[in-house]
Amino acid sequence: MDKINLNKPVLILLLILYNNCLAQNPVQYHSWGIWDEWGSQPDGTYYNPVLPADFSDTDCIRVGDEYYAISSTFQYSPGMVILNSQNLVDWTIIGHAVHDIRQIGTEMNWDKMDRYGRGIWAGSIRHHNGRFYVLFGTPDEGFFTTWAEDPAGPWTPLINILPESGWDDCSAIWDDEGNGYFIGTLFRDRLYKTYIFDMAPDCSSIDRNSAKLVFEGNGREASKLIKVGEWYYLIYSRTGSGARYVVAKRSKEINGVWSEEKQVMAPNVDSNQPNQGGVVEGPDGKWYFLTHHGKGDWEGRSVSLLPVNWIDGWPIIGEVREDGLGYMIWRGKIPLRNSFDKEEKIFDDFNDKILDPNWEWNYYPNNDMWSLSEKPGWLRLRAMKPLQKNNLKKVPNIITQRVYRTKINEVTVKIDLSGMADGQTAGLCHYAATYAYIGVCNTDNGISVIYNENEEVISKNIGRPKTLWLQSAWGLDGLCRFSYSTDGKNYSEFGKPYQFSWGNYRGTRIGLFTFNENQQDGYVDIDYFKYRKK
């Protein structure tokens, strides 16, 4: 590990040269949420954020030449999203680690829907002896593990390795002899006490009696364990100066004495506090930090990629300045650039036998009430009664995707209305702290197009069309405008502009839904979902 032991003046000179060469243009500082470009660029550079969408609580590893990341999913189903990349910048969702989130608890099911802001919190992805492991915590049910030989799945049923409430933010590591260790934080008494436990090598259990307190302090969380050279590093975040920032401890023995806390990143308030992620080494020998921005906005907690500079044996994250701390960068060179293939649109025509991994249900769905096979090439959603009237967030079987914070966003869906029953409503929605949707309601007088913003309703009778196209469009300001069409060509804006929001630790979602408050009857068929972003 010569790169760690270089003397400080040489390292500082190298860092200055590296940062000067890092980008084609000077580092650019932005107001939060105002960026013209994001992700990979044709010239081999990238702009942060690399994922301007809700991928909270990230962790990242490299296996061979492939990178894998996870992101917390709270009440969404399937849970704990798995992403893949070849360059740390262009990411693709390849699956989820938790197929059946009812394994966590019955409150995650469609007939309870009682885990907003809870469910699957931060976790860790690791690779050991040919297996991928995902470990995570839920604030009510404790810590869970699962494993797979292929990160795309299938993943084994969950094991609850610590069935206690009040824990979060875990990680794992193995020593050179193959012994396993697990770390987690007890926040229940608000003192944030972080412990290391002995763990079975296959992550199937931890020794509760082996708990060793490593540190405590209000707001300390997001722990990650890595080993570099002869040192174990514990990288985590803490609060101070009105923001979260990254600190580290190190020890030559996992159960030995850990050093004093070392600050490795400044409180980057203006950039929404990058602070929780995975520190990973690339095949080129350079190190990186894939991190979420911890202060959520309407798009959620988006993800950026920062360089890691090893100075005096400590990982300083971001652009190193005179105070020796790391700061946010907005542009960099793509690690080991491959072809430019940034995905700018999602198109789902529902021709596959299974749902695209971009989709997640709001809670575990009633699988008897949707189908990809009843009308091949279409997604059929059957109407159910809401658990609570006049509340979209208590409607079962809303199928959702993340929204992006980019210059141009436009979602279009084509819906066959011929199966709708009397009193049935269906449509295209957005929700977080608040909600709004454009949809249709079937009544004795015909089909009415509806705009509903937190139960303030605007409606208009449009006769009895058999097919309807619905659209939602927004930009960097997160101000959405809905429209509809009866021919797929000419669209009419309807309702009021709706401001996206942040709520329950989540950004705004886009979803497709149907319900019937009068009776469990009726269905709609969705031909396609098209999401264009730039």
C-alpha cells in the first residue's frame, strides 16, 4: 500500500496535479438542485449527481471489474434495490434483495400499509467466498441478512439475526482467517451507541453476548467497515456545524483499540450533505466514495461520486483543501471509461413475463389483483377498495418508479378503459408528503377526467372514450403539470401545477393505480409506460 505511505508534501503536490487534470473544465459549484447536466458525458467526464433520484443509504463494492450498489427502500416491494455498473457512474437496476417484504412483518402487506418512513433502512452489500451478502436494519424489527450467488437473484429468505427494535445502519467484514464481524448502531435511547459483534462466517447469526462498544455520540450513524493494507477502517457520519459529515476511526485489530475520531470530510451544507455511502477501490488503484446526499429534497436523496485521497493513512473524501478536509466536487473524470451509454428513457410495453426491475409496489401487493398474462402485452390492474377513503396513500397496489431531477421529464401512459366498473377511478399519480393525480372516474354519466390534489378535486366529463393517454411533465423545479389525450396526439393540460415534495424520508414517486370505493370491481389495462428524461 505505497500510496498510503507517501510523505505528505509529495501527496499534496500529486493531489493538486490530479485535481487539475480531473476535469476538462474547472470544478463547478451549483446551488442545490440546479444543474444542467448529470451523470456521464460524451467526453469521458461526469457531472454530479450521477443519479439525481431517490437512491438513499447507498453502499458499494467491486467484484472483479463490476461494481454493485444497494439502496434502502423502506416500505416498497420488492425491497432493497440492487444496482450494477462498470464505471461507478452509469448504473442499472438489476434486482432486489428482498422479494417478499412480508418476511419483515405483516405491516408491510397491502392490507396493513403501516410502515411509511420505516421498513428497510440502510444496509451493506458484501462479497465473501463466492457469495453476495446484503445486511440491513429495520427500526421496528431489527437486523436481517440474505445472500445470493448472483446479485440479480434469487436471494435466500431473510434471517432475522437481531430481533430487537431501535437499531440501524449496519455493516460486516471478515478478517484474514475468515472470521466474521458485524457492526450496528443502537439509536433507541438517542445516544447512538455503535457495537461490533462476532458474526457467523455465512452471516446467518451474530453473538449478542460478544457486543463491544466502539463509540457513542448523538447522531453518529452510517457505519461502514473496510480494510486497507494492515488497517481496519470504520467510516461513518456524525452531526455538527448544522450538517452531517464523514469521519473515520482505524485499528489494526478488529476487536482491538480504535483510534480517535478523524474528520475526513467537511460539512458540505450547500451540496445537501453528502455523507453516507461506500468507499471502494477501482481496478486502476484509485479510490472512490459513492454517496447519497443526506438532506432530502423532492427527488429524494440523490447519489454522487467523489474521489478518495489517502493522506497520512486516512481517506480524505472529495477535493482536498488547505484545511486538510474533503469538499464536494461537481465534475470528474469517469473511472476507467467505457462506451457512453447513459440511459435517458425508460420504455415498458409489458411484453415480458415479469415486471421490469425499475418497478416497485407501494407495500407488498395483492397478487390476485394484477396480471401481465390476462391480456398479453398489457399490465392489468384490478380495482380494490382503499383501506381509508379519500387518501391515495392508503390505496393498495400502487405500482411505482422513482422520479429524476433533470431538465426535462415526461411520462406518458396509454390506458384501455373498457374494463372499468361503475365508481372505479384509475390514473397516474405523484406522492410523498403530499399527493396529486390525473385520472378518470367511471360514472353513470360517462367518463370524467379528474385532477385530485390532496382531495381537492377538479373534474370534467369527456364522454365514453375506450382509450386514454395520461401525461406528467416536470423540470428541475419539480413543478409538475398533468395532461390527457383521447387520441394520443393532442394533449390538454388539466388541473393545477403540482409541487413535488419530500416526506417519510422519501422523495416523490410516480405511480399507476386504480381503486373503487363502492365495490371491488373493474379493471384497467395499461399498454405502455414511457419515461423520457434529459
